[in-house]
Amino acid sequence: MLKVGLIVIGFMGRGHLDNYIRLESEGFPVKLVAVCDIDPAKFENKFLPGNIDVGTKKYDFSKYKLYTNMDEMLEKEELDYVDICLPTYIHDEATASCGGQDACPLRRPLPHIYMLKLL
Ligand SMILES: NC(=O)c1ccc[n+]([C@@H]2O[C@H](COP(=O)([O-])OP(=O)(O)OC[C@H]3O[C@@H](n4cnc5c(N)ncnc54)[C@H](O)[C@@H]3O)[C@@H](O)[C@H]2O)c1
């Protein structure tokens, strides 16, 4: 079972959250255990609209360990992967916090979103 930490639940992060919920419901060996966002209002389902209409779905965040500081999440959780959906300008800092190993760009043409394997 791969334990995942999702760094931020902005517009793209919510799309990733949807996919973790779906993967878990379909029995894939992946479990989202922790979610981080600097804005705690996100954990109360208070989202800003994105550039595509994704509806007003509510999430049950009580299932996850919640953090407003990514370094604290990385320190406290035993994660196999982190999924980084931060704004682009902070990707380098987040990658460095994660140790910088095995960064795999998931999105093209620009590597906006990364999954990092924590060794
Ligand atoms: N919106 C799109 O259609 C789209 C498509 C492909 C790729 N992307 C890329 O995805 C990435 C995220 O874009 P988005 O549209 O989801 O942005 P967004 O502004 O909707 O979400 C960013 C989230 O990051 C959080 N955040 C900001 N600074 C933080 C920090 N220091 N620590 C913790 N949380 C922090 C914010 O609270 C917010 O929830 C960008 O790199 C963007 O280029 C976006």
C-alpha cells in the first residue's frame, strides 16, 4: 500500500484528491493519508473558483491528517509519495523540502505538478 501526502488542495489539487478517492474506492493499493494547504479554510470546503467549472462538491477531510505546513507534514508522516500541486513559483522550494529525490513531472509541457518518491 502506497501512502501519499497531497500538498495543497487548490484547483488542481482537488482534481488529484478526486482521483485518490476514486482509486481507493476501486481497490488500488494507494492511500491518501495526509493533506496540506496553507489556507485552513480549504479543509472546510471553502474553495475559490478555478478556470474550469468543477462544481461545488464537498469533501470529508476528517479521513485525513491535515496540515497547514508542508514541512510539518513531511516530518510527522511516514509517506511513500508526495503529490505537489502548489503554484509554480514554489515548486522548487517544495521539492527541496521533500529531499529532491526522483521528481517525476506529471504534467506537460511544463512540469507544473510533481510526484516525489520519498526514499
Ligand atoms: N488551473 C489549471 O487549469 C492548471 C492546469 C495544469 C496545471 N496547473 C498547474 O497546477 C499548479 C497549481 O495551480 P492551481 O490552479 O491549482 O492553483 P490554485 O491557486 O488553485 O491552488 C494553489 C493552492 O496552493 C495553496 N498554497 C499556496 N502557497 C502555499 C504554501 N506555501 N504552502 C501550502 N499551500 C500553499 C493555496 O492555498 C491554494 O490552495 C500550478 O503549477 C499550475 O500552473 C494548473
